[in-house]
Amino acid sequence: MIEKLEAINDRFQEVAALLAQPNVMADRKQHATLSKEYKDLSKIIKVYNQYQKVLADVESAKTVLHTEKDADFRELAKEELEHLEKEKGALEEQVKTMLLPKDPNDDKDIILEIRAGTGGNEAAIFAGDLFRMYKRFAESKHWKLNLLDTTEGAAGGYKEIICTLSGEEVYGTMKFESGVHRVQRVPATETQGRIHTSAASVIVLPEAGDVEVALDMNDVRKDTFCSSGPGGQSVNTTYSAVRLTHIPTGIVVSCQDGKSQLKNLEKALKVLRARLYERELKKQQEAVGAERKSMVKSGDRSEKIRTYNYPQGRVTDHRIGYTVHNLPVVMDGGIENMVEALRIADSTAKMQEGK
């Protein structure tokens, strides 16, 4: 591990020197690539420097413990050494996690799709609640949200809502949210106070660039139609909404969020590329057997991953057995601790597989 950290430190110094060179500063693409590498490496170097300091302090405490004649000083050194050993162990675990191979998609922006499942109107309302939860979480992370398409529910919420989230490490943060989310509560339409169980599905797709997905427009059928949502006088009078059908796969994407047909086309193509990219990733994983048998998975659309129990104010993630009793905070976007628990569980599973 020390050798790996020293190699990373050497690369960090090399990148820092490259960034100071005039020819690199003049090349915007190369400068952006190196700046990102420098930022990523600096996170590891910060922990590495802390680790080096703790190692030095451990040796110093051991020296005092073995050479000091005063009993009080030796006792202080012993207590300090116990504290430092714990800190050393924690830093080692942190370093091991940081040295794990990184998912190349983690830094990508995402397409977030939320659809009402079983439960009728209540499922659509719940889908709207989930969207608000993710919107508030995105705001706390300073991510940018852009709506692509919405179909509203008859009693509120959404039958379907699709948006993009862009910012720092969006996919790496959100990828474990894919799956079926279940809610248990008394619906507003329930007259006898009975608790109902409804569900909504969440799909998180990494955005794919033009290079990553070879999309032949000859394979795409484009249809236009009138938008059905809010948007002013032009709605329902101009054919601004766009529906794309990828003929070889049968994937259908529509976008009617904007008044401009061209902008709706661009957004629809973005979603189509993301879905095709996901399809290819899945094929590759199956071909090389890379699908891990971990409890934490991303992209499983049928797995019931989480339950939001309103009567008990409880949220449980079934994959890792993680439960919190602060449902109002969670529904207001406070999912940071749950997201972090999922990431730690995934990292732990990776480390176990690597042994």
C-alpha cells in the first residue's frame, strides 16, 4: 500500500509540474484533463499526508515508551500510542477504499427517471415525492437539474418524470438509487384510514457522449406531436414535442418539456444515448461475468430496494439493512447518510472480493 501511495504522490507532483507549463496552459483540453486528475489525486494525497504524520507520531510515541524513565511520561505515551494506532487503522481503511479501481462512470452526469408503479393515484403522488426528495438533495450538492419530460398524475404527482442532473460525481453518488421504492401510508383519498402500499421505480443512467455510443440516425424514427403540459399559448398548437424510436432495439423516448422542437430533439437524443449506453454496459458485464454478487447493486429495475413507512416515520434500505427514523428529513432531501452507507457497503464488498 505504501508503494502505491508513493507512486501516486510521484504522479501528483508530475501533474502539478505539467499544469505550470505554458504549452499545457494554452491547450484547454489537456489542461482540463490534467486539472481533473490533479483534483482527484489531491484527495488521496491529503489522506496520505495524514497517514505519514500518524506513522511518524507512532514511532515517536514508541520511542518515548521504551526510553523514558519517568512512569507518568510512559503512561502518557502509552495512551497516545493507543489513540494513534486507532487513527492509523482508520486511515488505512480509508486509503484502501480510495485505492480501489474507480467506476469510470462515477464522474458522469445522469438521466434520472421516476415512474409510478403499483398503487394508482397514490403511486403517482409518491413518484412526485421522490422527485422532490432528489431535487432537494441535488440542491444541497449544488447540482443542476434540467427537466426533460413529465406526465402528471390525475390526483397530483407524476406518472413519469425524467430529468438530468449535472455536477460533481453525480452518477457515483446516485447510482445505487436505481430500483423499486415502496411507500406505506394512508393516502389522502383513503376515507377509512387504512394503510396502503404503493411503489415507484427509479432509474439512474449515466449520460453517454457521442463517442461512447455510435448512434446511426437512419435507425431512428422521429415523430412530432403537440405538447400536453404547461408552457403557454404555444402548447397544444405547435408540434414541438418529439418522440424518437430506435428501430433496432425498440427503445422509445419522448420529450415535450420545451417549446422548441430542436431543443426537445437534443434532449430526447441525450436520453436515447444514455439508454443505449446502459444496454451495452449490461452486455459487457454479462459477457465477462463482471456483475458482482454484492447486496448493493446499481441498475436493477425490479429489485425492491427501500421502504418509506410513514406511520412509524421509518426508512429502510433492504439491501444493507440500514434503517433511519427521520422520514421527514429524508423526504426533504436528507439522504446523504443513506447514500454514504451504500457506498461504504459497496466498497467493503469490493475489498472482500479482492482478498
